[in-house]
Amino acid sequence: MRNDSIERSVNDSMLTITDYILQVIEQAKKQNEIDRKRYFDSENLREDYLSLSSDEREEAEYDLYYALIKERQPDIFVVNGKSVETFSVNKDKSSFQVFHNNGQFYGVYKQKHKEAHKVTQVFDSKEELLINTFGTSKFEKFRGHTFFLTKEGKTFSLHDNK
């Protein structure tokens, strides 16, 4: 009888502690959401964001996404193997590279002053990687630009998304 009483008391205490911890977590989530809303609703942030040019806004958004990805998915910044092909995206500022490692190929995006990171899954061949990424594996390089040739006879370049 005494052991049952002690066990019930311990179980009640555990439930009380668990309930308290869950309440603290829920309160922290609510406070975090309130803080986030307050930050994004602040007039200064909105004014600063609206006063940026489209290029500056695009750069700021990329920096924000880059920082979030680097914090939450550090494994995509582990780039192993050898670069077998490089496609210029924006004239000496950024490029898409095909890496080969242990018989597998994957795509890496490199922007000037930033750490290169994986942007594709792993494929068995370079052609398969290019088809899955760009829709074609046929390309021509001319004056620092790469032109991909589609089945419809059209071409596109990574430079300025043309």
C-alpha cells in the first residue's frame, strides 16, 4: 500500500513538472512569434526595405536566405570532390559548378565572398545532373557565357536569367 502511494505521488509530481515544462515552451513560442511580428511590422524596417533599389533588395534577400540556410543546414556547405565544369551565372560574381566525387555528380552554387554550397541532389552522370537542373545537357560556351540548347530549338543563358 505504501509503495502505491509513493508511486502515485511520484507520478503526480512528474505530470506536474511535465505540464509546467510544456507551458514554458508554449509561452516561449508565443513570445517568439510576438517578437517576430513586432520586428517585421516595425515602421523602420518597412521603410528601410521599401527604400532599397530592386538590386539591393535582391541582395539583402539572398543574404538573409544564405544566413538561414547556413545556420539550419550546414551539411550543404560541405563540398567534396573535384570541379569538372563551371558555368558562369553573373560575370565573375557567381557560378554554377558540377562536382564529381566517388563516381557521383552534384551541383554547387558559388557566389563571390560567400562559401560554395550544394544546390542539387546527387546524380550518376554529369548529363543526368544537367538535364534535371537545366532541362538539357547540351550547351555551348561563348565569351564567358554558357548557352543551353533546348529541344524546341531555343537557347537560354544563366546570365541575368535570359
